[in-house]
Amino acid sequence: MIFHQGTSASRPNVEIGGGNAFAVFDGAELPKASERQHVNHLALPVDTPEEFDAAYQRLKDHGVAVTEIIERGYGKTFYFNDPNGIRLQIELKTKEDVDSLEGDPDPVPYVHALLQRAW
């Protein structure tokens, strides 16, 4: 994961691998506390433990409040908020997640089974 300035000082880009990046735009007004939020968080996967550790340390070094590293069944993760208050997640998958739908060409039967278990 590489952080760098975009084409203007108010739009840093974050490269997330595979030639992909997203731009963070400054200037948007924060929603009022009473307004419904439409995004809970955005998860950003990294490919290696070194990338994970570097992202965590870089954020801390720049004064960004990050959660502790959380161990999960699929690997590890941590969360932080961008300047606009959007919660972001960095995750490293080190194990296969048996409940993941990634790559499933027909996830509907599995989702139905999960819903049945929840009820």
C-alpha cells in the first residue's frame, strides 16, 4: 500500500495494489449526527505481513489513531478513520475463511443456509 499526493494537495491517492488506487477528496461536509450513514467501513486488503505492518506503523507515525491489531479467523486487521470520519479497515488474510463468499459462483444457497442458522 502506497500513500502519495494526487494531482492536487487536497486529493491524496492511496495505491492498494494491482494497479488500483482510490482518491480521498477534501472539502466534503460531515453529515449531521442525526443523518443516516451509508457506509459502515471500507476494507482494504494487503498481500503481505510486511505491507500490513508498514501500513500500521506509517499511520501511527503520522498521528492517526488506529485500533489495536485484531486477530480474526482469516488473519488480522485494524481500523482507523479518515479525515472525514469514514472508518477504514486494513486486513491481511493468512488463512482461508470458511464463511467467505469470495469466488463462489452461486452464493445464494450458502447465504440461505446462514440465514436459517441465524433464525
